[in-house]
Amino acid sequence: MTKPLTGRVPPDAIRRTTLPRLPAEVLQRYARLDDLTGAVSDAMDNLGLFGAVPASTLAPTLPGKRIVGQAVTVRNVERGDSATRAAAGGKGRMGEHEAYNQAEPGDVVVIEGLVGISNMGGQSATVAHRAGCAGAVIDGSFRDPGASRERDFPIWARGVTPVTGKWRLETVEINGRVRIAGIAVDAGDLVVADEAGIVFVPCAQAEAVLAEAEKIDQGDTRQKADIAAGVDLATLAATRYK
């Protein structure tokens, strides 16, 4: 069912109101992978796909957190007027709340944004959390990290800033295609993230990537068991685990 719009962005800026949905079992199987982003990145390599972003580029705010969910996307651009003029006019153009409005519980907010300017503030993170979003990936900056930390709401981003985006950016597209660290991400694509980084999996390829990732993960588990059992190095080197 189509949800009532928030009015934060023009209706024609919302590219999709219905997203392709992966079966819950597929998401659960991804979540059970031991080395989540590592296994998925390797699986993507084996299938000729690429969608990995290291944590050195987009750093996690909450160590140890893992998320698996489908993307709701936001594209922000710099406003054409000055922050002083925009503030005097009193009209903000940030529209990420519409993404939360369109999201289903467990979705991940994926924002193509600006660096040094907040693309998600504390109030915004609180609303995203209330909407059931699992976390956010921001190719840009955010602010008020304490608000998201208090709610155990993980964010992967280029950094934190005190500078508001309210008078400096505008949201021009919701649930369209965004580019995150050079990778094209469509609304509905799968997002897996942990403290090593993020991997974006095209929705249409999610089940094929999962099957490959599970093989890799199972091989890693066998190798870990052999190492723990004291298997000699020559045998370990000669054994094909994955």
C-alpha cells in the first residue's frame, strides 16, 4: 500500500514507492554468516561483481555492530544559495525523512551526500530508528553522534561534523540510484555492513551471492577448526577450503 507522503520533497523526486523485496529467509541466512562482509565480498569477486567499501573509507560509529537490510536511498546536493540567505528565508530543503517514511522495518538508509556538512542530525537519526531502520550508510558527514549511539543505531560515514545541512544542502531524489564511494546503489539493493566495511549486493543477484558466500563461510569454518585442532602447516597449505 502506498504511504501518505511527508511533503519534505516534491512527489516527482520520489522515484519509487514500492521496492523489490527479498524473502526474510534470505536476509536471515546472510545474517548468520560468520565473516559477514568478508564472505560476501569474496562471493561478489567470484561472480564478477563489485560492491565493497572498506571501513577506512566509511567508518562505523558502533564497533561490533552488523546489519543486513535493503536500501532506501537519498541523494543530496549542495544548495545554490548561501547558508546565510537560506537561514534568513527559514526554509530547509533536507528531505531524508521521506526515506524513513517509505522504509520498511529492517531497511538501511543509504545517503549520497556532502562531506563536512550534516546529512543526518540527531533528530533525524532518532526518527529513522523509530521507523525501524536498521542503520545508515552516508557518503558524507553526520552530526550529533550521541543521539544515534544512545539508540544503538549504527552509522557508516566519512565523519562527524557540527555544521548543519539544513541551510546548505537539498534532497533531490528518494529511492533512486545513488553512488556511494563510486559504487552505484539502487533502492532495494541489499546492504551488509560490519566493522570491516560495507558491501552492496544488487537485489537481483542477492540469492546467487548468498549461495556463494555460504560456501566460502563454511570453508572458513572448517579451516578455523583445523587450525584450532593443531593440523600441521603443510596439510593446511595443501587443503582447499573454499
